[in-house]
Amino acid sequence: NAGVMQNPRHLVRRRGQEARLRCSPMKGHSHVYWYRQLPEEGLKFMVYLQKENIIDESGMPKERFSAEFPKEGPSILRIQQVVRGDSAAYFCASSPGGSLRDTQYFGPGTRLTVL
Amino acid sequence: AQSVTQLDSQVPVFEEAPVELRCNYSSSVSVYLFWYVQYPNQGLQLLLKYLSGSTLVESINGFEAEFNKSQTSFHLRKPSVHISDTAEYFCAVSSSGNTPLVFGKGTRLSVIA
């Protein structure tokens, strides 16, 4: 059973470009979480999605950031018009259900660098 | 809102020595606690978790953590560390229900031969 897959592993963008980060959850998992890790910081929750639904987006910046988890295909975190402050590691986690007894399994992350 | 404090950003320790990584959380009526480990260039892996029951929880690789409600702590311990334990360790907390994990800033454990 493959783990959580994220691609690309490294992404370089210039200011003003768009960044698209993909996350394929583990087989059988229908819940996806996105976290951001800034340098020297812990992970900060961004958004929690279930298939085709956003359950909790309380950690998402109000502008430029969006996330989706379509019925088919990976979850996508999109950052429009990137700025230098968006440089960070973005981690995706998946779980089979939404309860705390359902362990969140993390992917290897996408390291975004904005020039 | 929940918060997690990991007081030590870096902990160097000699191989086979004991180690304790400290974690304190803000109080809540009910709380669930987790330790994750992150090896270089990898994602986080769950090390152990406390949901209910016995306040002492153990992992398969010799780590243990004790939930102390009165001190709002969930310190991670290992009696004898190995070089392979070198990694970053994150403490996380969540309240009951479908609330997201809140992470501490992490503690970088460096095991010295």
C-alpha cells in the first residue's frame, strides 16, 4: 500500500506566478489535510477536505490560496500570484476517516521556493 | 485556541544516554496528544498518541510519553538513544471532535556517537 504521494517534491516559482501542489492520499483514505511549515516553525494547519467538500478552511489565507479534492484525482493546493513569504514546505496528510482515532499519514512534502 | 510549547529547539545527546523532549499544551476540557517524528527530507510519521486510558503510552522503537493533566504536559522520553533517532520531533494536540492538529515548533534531537 503506497503512502501519501506529493508532487512535485521541489517547486521554484518567480513572484507573481502560480504554484500547484498535488497530493494523492493513501488508498482508501477520503480525508485530506494540508499543512504549511515555515522555516524554524512547526506545521500550521491550512485546510481539511473530504471528497468534493471543504470541511474546514480556517487556516487558509483569505486571498490567493485555494484547495480542492475532486471525486477523481489528487487533491490540489493552488497558490496564485506567489510572493516570497509563500516559500515553505507544504505537507499533505490523509486519513481513512475524520475522527481523532484515525491516524493522519503524512506525505514527504513539497518545498516551494519563490524567487 | 489550543497551543503547544516545545521549550527546547535543539537537544544534543550522546549515544546510549537517556533523553527527554518536553511538550506543554494549553489546557482544555478534553485533549488528545501526539508525537510525530520527521527524518531529514521526509514527511512526518506518527510516533505515539494519547487518546484515553493509560496515561503512559509507548512506541515500538522504545520511546514513551506520559500524559500529565495537572501539569498539562506530554513529555517524550527514551532511556537509551541510538544514532538513528536523530530527527526532528513534533508534539501536537487536538481537542475533541474534528478539529485540526496544532503542532509545536519542534525539537531537533541530535545523537552524537
